Amino acid sequence: MTESKLTYTQAVTELEAIVKEIENEDVEVDHLLEKVKRASVLIKYCKDKLRNTEGEVKKVLSSIEKDNREEQE
């Protein structure tokens, strides 16, 4: 799945599966680096998604507060 079509939930689910495989030692040593690299990409994606969402939420809340102040004036 490409990152452009990846959702936050899908990324977290995939990341959890990778962590579980590594913790349970289900991943072969030959594939460990590949899994760790993918986990790194997923972590970055999730962090970016959370950061962007936080910024958008702050903008919306700020707009609501501004509207409320204007109504009170």
C-alpha cells in the first residue's frame, strides 16, 4: 500500500503487527532490517499525521473562539 492511500489507522495496525512479530521473534533475521525500516517509515507517517491533525484542530478551535468573541462584542 502506498503512503498516499495509507490511513493513520492502517499505519498503526501495520506497525503493531510488526512490533508483535519482532517481540515474538516470528521474523527471520534476514527480514528483520526490512521490518525495522518499514516500522520507521510508519512511525514517521503517524507522527506527521498527528502533527498535521493537531495543527488543523488548533486552527478550527481558534476560529471558533474568534467567532465567539466577535458575537460577544
